[in-house]
Amino acid sequence: VQLQASGGGFVQAGGSLRLSCSASGRTLSSYTTGWFRQAPGKEREFVASFNRRTGPVYAGSVKGRFTISRDNVKNTINLQMNSLEPEDTAVYYCSSGPAQLIMSSMSTPARYDYWGKGTLVTVSS
């Protein structure tokens, strides 16, 4: 299974970016799929994820600004990020885990089996 994230870049505060994660070797719609991020000097943190059991789940810091979605035809997951803030600056990673992760486990990186290499998002103030 290989995941590849793309779409990162440089944007001013208040702007938008759309990240995309493509997969080979796994049908993303059949598993828990999500996004995490890691800022310099900080631990990897949960951003958003979903599966058929829970629907979309978001970290409190991004709720209302970010939207996770899937394109089942293209086998991709996307993260639309609006109203970006400098605090959103990080490397963003897409991930795939077991199909039936419960909501309380979806924010734990160790519960995910596969990871993409990450894409850098930089938000200037």
C-alpha cells in the first residue's frame, strides 16, 4: 500500500488550500482514512478522519474550517482547508487504518497502518 499526499504550498492567513491523497494497493473508501500534521518541534497531531462507521471526525482546532472528503472513483481523500491560520503551518500526512476504528481511536497515529510522505503547508501572517 502506498499513499501520496499533494497540494501543499504557501498561503497567506485567511487563504485556502486543498490537499489530496492518492492510494495504490488499497481502496480508501473501505478503510479509515485521515489526515495528521506535524509542526517543527511538535508531535504529530490529528486533523481529520472518517470511516463508514463514524463519518467525518475533526480536531477541535480545525472544525468548521477544514473539510475531509473522498473521491471513490479516483481513490483519493481530500482535505479542503479554509480560513488558514499561521498555526496551521505543518507537514500534513495522509493515513489509512483499519476499517472499524472507533471514534476515540481515530485521533491516535499508532492506530493507522499506512502513511504518505507528507506535504508542507506554510501559512504566513
